[in-house]
Amino acid sequence: MTVHTTDRLVTTLLRSQELSCPSCVPKIEKALGALPGVEQAKVHFNTGRIEVRHDPTVTEPETLVDTVRRAGYESAVSAY
Amino acid sequence: MSRLMIRLTNPVQRRLWLTAGSGGLIALALLTRYGLGSQSLWGPLMTAAALLAGSDIAVRAWNSLRVRHLSIELLVTIAAAGALVIGEHWEAAAVTFLFMVGAWLEARTMRHTRGALRELFEAAPAQATVLRDGSTIEVPAHAVLPGEIVLVRPGEKIPVDGEVLTGAAAVDESTITGEPIPVEKASGEPVYAGTIAHNGMLQIKATGVGADTTLARIIRRVEEAQEERAPTQRMIERFAAWYTPSIIGLAVLAFLFTRDMHLALTLLVVGCPGALVISTPVSIVAGIGRAARAGILIKGGQHLENAGRITALAVDKTGTLTEGRPRLVEVVLARGVGAGTVTGVGAGVGTGDTLPWLDVAETGAVEEELVAVVEETSASALDSGWTPPLSDPSFEIGGAGPDGVDETWADARWSPEEREVIRWAAIAEAGSGHPLGRPIVESALEDGPLPTPDQLDEHAGMGLRANHEGREIVVGNRRLMDRFGIELDAGIDAGLAELRARGRTPVLVAVDGAVSGILGLADTARPSAAPMVAQLHRSGVRNVVMLTGDDRAAAGAIAATVGIDEVHAELLPEQKLEHIRRLQGAGYHVAMVGDGINDAPALAAADTSIAMGAAGSDIAIETADIALLTDDLGKIAEAIDISRATLGNMRQNLVIALVTVGALLTGVLMGRVHMAGGMLIHQLSVLAVIGNGMRLGWRK
């Protein structure tokens, strides 16, 4: 793979309605950040929005949802 | 098997089943002890219940601990484990079970609070019908290509931002603007994704799809606003950061001094800061969401808190208080012009007909002494108890009582004499594109179509001269009258001066060499301006200040009409800035409403900047602290009210949280509160805080 990874990065938006306490935020961010191909993960507690900057060829959006689920929260990919 | 897997892998499902299982075991334990009188199963059943519910809490506590976060779950886990160790099986089971039930209820209720924006998400349709390669096909809304033609049938939601190509429909734009009255859209007009087309078929050229729509931008901005922490929230988070460790410390101290493990563990349980950490975010999410539904974008907790403190509002005049375009508001007649005027002027008059009032005007305008009769329509309207024409819908909104708007009567019925003057001027103006001509032409067109003059000369900066069926019409200013040797006597001079004093732009009308009247044009106040100012005063804005570059008379006229407290006219942009600083120096929390570039410095200096009519303008949405999607001034007062309600809500939540924790801690130290009861009250306080926040969403 000679292609620069930055060219492949996309931002996938997940939404979770389950976040019920701010302490879950670092937990989810850390779990997502540990995935291969994920450059950055940001969890917004107030709105339940999860922004993930990642390489979709390495880590698919479905994997992101699975990861959030393993951290204890249900989420779904959202168009905006 | 697969259903079991779902129950285990889906965290929500798993948690629900763990909670239900734990509850079942507790019920079984109670049954065996009190129903069957058997003590032997009590301990094991309660322990199993505690382990079932506690496993999920412990896992979460561990996950938080790994990222160096002392979570509420950790407090509960320590307490429950400790209770099991000292043989308090019932307490351990009750605490873990209640915590799980509470967490489930919290998640459910938070979902409703966050749901304020769901209406917006759901507003955008998933599918669009596009015209592609000559046939219509259904595609996902985000797959429409910019420039493609989208078909919208009556009753359907518009899937993209675009421009109407053909068709017409009444479009319900309430999702975008919060305005419940549908707007008529026809060819060339912009439409927004998420709005609903009623009673008409539209063909739309897509200009923005998916994330590049006004709706998506609004959702994004609102969410960013909800995520931006308010100062109060930041304070709470700093507080919570040392609160949890200090509760652990307090429990340890309590154990060291009293050697009472039960007391120490109870302290851990009731010390949970759940209600506290959630008190401000809940209010802010609900408040900003509530405002967004009303077409008000408040750009974050900081601005939400600021808006509630506004005590002075600075407004520009043009386009904010006024309609931003001139209207014909007064006609000053030269005496005798209309003597013996026939009725039915203009009815059915077509091009080329012999106009019935020509003769009248001719006789009227001859040698009679010209005496200006100033007819101040507004004054006479008020004196005579004149009621606005019902056909003007603006009066239904604005009202026009004695203290109401008196400048919105462009539709006021002019007397036959006045109509003659208007019509003469309009015949000349119809051929010209001058902005001051348009309101004259519009007024005249109410009486029927206008003939085209035989000849028309424009005199730049002065006016027009036209020939129509052998008559000479001269319309313009004093210099134009001088040029054509038309005399202005003392009466006309007085009329001119009086019109100017009231902020009108006077237009002289002369027919066949003699002045027949003066038309007074003015930018009129919006019907909503006066009620808006009154509403602002009720909302606690003590000083509504007009800052305008316009001339003093025009500004004063509008200010008097709408009830402005302070007027500063003929200002340069930097002088507007000085006034903002002066108001701030006088102790006011100043908000500024503006749109133009010339307002930019003053907007930047104001404590809160407000943009109006932002639906079509991304810049306004992006830069202002508060963006009103419509240009309805009443929304400013509404924004202030929502902000105040949110601030109040936040304070109530803090009080609920602090009083509960304080009372529980005191109760524990006095030996009155036990672990299970403490957990129950704690969870109830969390729900009370969320429920109180949701109230904001329900306000009308």
C-alpha cells in the first residue's frame, strides 16, 4: 500500500441515544481509537454523537458500531 | 440461539435481562423467606441477584478505571462488594438492582431529551424522485446529483435544497423557519430540504443535497451548540472531578473513625454525583433543542447563558424595524385639485381610454390659488378611529390600535383626489425603473392597469417628464420643477417642509405646468415591530436602542411608531460601535441585531450578536451568536425567554442535585438512611433532574 492513508480517511458519524453519564465518553473514545485505521474518535455526550475519522478500507463503519457496542452502548451510523 | 446471542451482545438488551433476572431473584428470595418461612435460600439468592446486576456495573467501572476515570459505577461496585463481604446480602442486591433500573430509566429519558432534534432528522425524506435520462426514477435523497431535476408531488417532503423550475405550491417551511404559515413558492424561488409542498406539483433543480443542505447545516450547528459547554457546566465538571475522589476519602475517613463498614459503604452509594453531572447538560440540550424547533439557533451554552442576561438591544432600522423598501404613505394635495371629482376613478380604465379625471384635473389645476392641504393619513386615521383595511393581512399580526403601527397603511384607501395625483405620477413612473417610482406605480395599479405614456424623458437625480395624450406630467424634486419653470408657492413649500420633518421623501407631481400634489414616500415599520418592542420590554430588555445611518427625521418617525427607547441617527459604523461600548459602560448587557457589513464592528463588540432571516444565509448562521431563521422580530424576545427558562431550569437542577446529596449524606451520618433507601432516593433525584430538563421542551 503506497497510498497515503490521509487520502483514504473519512469521517463516519454514529449516533447513540444510550449515553447516560458523561463518564462513558473516554471509555468509548479509547476503544475506538485503539482500532486499526482509526485516526481520531470524538464522543459528544450531550447529543450522543460519535465522530470517527478513519480509513474505511481498514475499519468498516460496522466495526465501529460493534466496538461501541462492546464498550456497552448501542449506536447506529447516521447520514448527518 | 441467535436470539440469545442478541440478548447477550446488544448491551441494552443484555442490561435489561440482567436487571430483570436480578429482580426475579430478589423476588424469589423475598418469597422463600416471608412466604415459605425458609431462611436458608435468602443469602444465596440475594448474592446471586447482586452478582447478576453487579457484573455489568463492575465491568463498566473497570473500563472507566482503565482510562483513569473514577466513575459512579466504581463507587457502587465497591459499596456492593463491601456489603457482600460484611454479609449484607439484601443491601448489595438492592443497591445493584436499583442502580441498573435507574441507569435504564436514565438512558430512556435522555433519549427523549435528545429527541428534540429528531423531528429535524425525520424531516428529511430518504427518497427522491429525479428526472434522469428522460425518465423518472426513485433514488436515495443523498444520491441526487447537484443540478438534477427533482419532482415533488403535492403533500410530499422536498428532499433537497433547490430552486423551483416549474410549478407552484404552498410550502410548509416550519421545520426550517419555525413559521407555521405556508409560503407560496413559484418558479425561481428557493426551497429547502425537509419542507413540505402542499397542493401543487414542483419541479426543482437541486442545488444542495445530503449534508450540503440548510437542514443538515442547521442540525450540525444546533448539535455543536448543544455540545459546547456552558460556563456553569464547566464549573460542575471541575467540581465533579474532585467530588468523586473526596467521597471515597470521606468513606475511608468515616470507616477509620467509626469502624463502621456499613456506614462507610452507604456513604459511597449516596455520594454518587449522578444528578449533579447530568444537571446542566440536560437543561442545555433541551433548551437549545426547544429554540431550534422555533427557528432560533442559539450557538452554544455560553450564548444561551448570555442571552438570558440581555438588558439592552441595539437594532438597525432598515430591514430590521422597517420593511427595507419605500412605500407611498402620504399625499399632500394642492387645494382645488380635486374639486368636483367624479367617483369611480380608475375603475376599468384601460390604455387609450379617455380618462375621466383628466378634465377634472385640468380645471382643478388652473388658476386657483394652490393651498397645500396636508393630509397626514396616520394622524387622521388615529383621530377618526380609522380602522385598517381588513384585506391587509399584516394587521392581523401587528394590530393597529392607537398605540400600534400607523405606517403600514400603504393599502389605505386614498381619496379620489389623491388617487388622481398618484395616477398621474404613476403614468410617468411606470416607464422608469427608479426605486422610488415602484411604490407609486404599485399604489396606482390597485385602481387598474396603467397606460403607457407617449413620451418619457428621465432627468437623472431630478425625476421624469412624460407626455400622455397631450398632457405634460412632471414628477420629481424641486430642481426639476425649477427646470420646467413650475412655480412652488408657500403652501407647497410648507407641505414639503412638513413631509421632510416627518421623515418622508417628497415627490412633487405637476400636470400641465402646475403642481397638483406631493407624494410622501417612506420606508415603513414592519407590522411586527411595535409588538416586538413591547414584548422585549416585557422580557426584561429595559433599553431598546435604534442605531442607524439614516437621517434623523426618518429614524425618529419609525422610532416613535414602534416605541423605541433611544434613537441615534446619521451614524457611521464606528459610531455604532461607540454606542455599544457606551451602553456596556452604563452596565447594560447589550445584544445587537444586524445584518449588513456596516454593522460588523458593532456586532463584534456586542455581548450577544443576533442575525435575522438567516435561513438562506450560511454566513449569518455561522457567525452570529444567535441566528433567527425567519426575519420575525418576535423571535428575539422568544430567544431571551427560552434562555431565561433554561438558566432557571439549570439552577433548579443544581438545587435538586445538591440538596439531595446533602440531605442524604447528613441522613447517613446521623444513621437515618440505609444503603438501599439511599440508592433509591439518589436514582429518583437523577430522574427528577432529567424530567425537569425535559419540561423545557414542552414549553410553548
